[in-house]
Amino acid sequence: MEISIAAEKLFSIGAMPVTNALLIGVIVSALLIWVITRATKNRTLVPRGVQNVIEIVFEALLNLVESVTQDKKQARQFFPLIATIFLFVLISNWAGLLPGLGTVGVYGEHNGHHTIIPFLRSTSADLNFTLALSLIAVLSVQFAGIAALGIMKYGKKFLISPFHKPYG
């Protein structure tokens, strides 16, 4: 058995290769969108069923973000990004535990070796996924810092004179 760091290409749509990790990412995204849309389609004042579960999860995440930021306004500003990343990673990792996810595939050649190329692969097993999510998170925090402080005040945090406090 060979473990591949990069996701295996299944097919292409035009010039874009579709990998097995991308495919499970699209499936998880579609599932999340479908569940949340279905839960909020016929909202009621007193939630029940799937709407109740979604509200419990979102309220718990919002309370967590509020406890970290200590500010309701900032918590509501950052909540959509944090909740989206959290839920996507959680469901993607749970999908990686499904039986047959990394073992059902086609026998073929990959990087010069004959091996099973799985049809679906956990997104977190692909380093591109991890890198993309980390870049999105870090860049979002930097842009939020610039928006909150302004470019000059934000930039001064990185350009400190060594003579300002030479003793540390």
C-alpha cells in the first residue's frame, strides 16, 4: 500500500483536474448547504426538528466566539467565517471515517506504481486543502486587522524601531 500526499486526479473538467479530495469537498459543501437551507426554509419561532439542531450548533459556536473575543459585535463579524471553517472541517473529517471511503477505487498507475486510486478521499488528507484553509484564515485575520486599525496603525505593529526600547 502506498500513501500519496497529493490527491489523485480522477478526471478533468476543461483544464481543471478534479481530484478525489476535491470531490468529497464538493459533496460535503453541497450537503451542508442542503441541510442548512432545508432547516431554515420553513423557520418557526419555536424551532423543532433539524432547525432546532442547527440553532443549537450555531448558538454554541456563537457563544464560543463571543467568549474568545469578549465583544458581541466582533463575534458576529467573525462568526460566519469561523463557523463555516469549523463545520466544513468537522463534516469533512467525519466523512473520512465512512467505510470504503479510501479503499473503493480503481486499480491503476500513480507516480510510477500500480496501486488502488480511491474514488473518494478525505479532504484533510490532501495538503492542498489544509494549506488553502490556513491561508484563508490567516489572510482574513490580517484584512480584519487592517480594517479595524487602519493601514498605518496596523503597519506600525511590524515596523518598530530597535532604539525605541533597546532593553526589550
